[in-house]
Amino acid sequence: MKSNYEVIVKPVITEKSYDLSEKSNSYTFRVHSRANKVQIKQAIEAIFKSKRAKVLKISTINVKGRRRGRVKGRRGTAAGWKKAIVTLDRECKLDIY
């Protein structure tokens, strides 16, 4: 992966992620399925360097694809994806919501 924007696909904006960001200063991102924690940390710090984002901890989760409805008698599945929960230093705040 060459670009930081290839590693970080988009932020995940849900009620649960919003509460997590307010309580423990953790932000949730959808990341490339082959990205590791080191690449995710470097990408977050490079993208948000104007905010001086200092990453303390990263947790990654592989989200399994859901089963979808039937089309012509066959069950479909949605694609799986990878989620990263990034915990930042207390002084850092990101404006993604």
C-alpha cells in the first residue's frame, strides 16, 4: 500500500463509535484488509499531523460479511472488512463527526 489514504478508507460513524470517542478518546476507522497496526499508526499520524495526533493503542477487528437475501434461489453475502479502533492521547481531538 503506497498512500496513507489507501490504508485508512473512511471513519466509521455510529452511535457506539461516537460514545467511544467522547469517553475514551478512541476513534473507529474502516481500514484496508491487509493493513497492519504499524501501517495504521503511521497513516493516522500522517493524515492528522496538523492536530498532532499521538496514537497510544490500536485494536483491529475483521468484520465478517453478512448474509444477504436470495437472488434466483441463491444466498448472497456482503463483503467482509477490517475495522481499527485507534486510541489517541488525551490532548488530541479529531473532528470527524
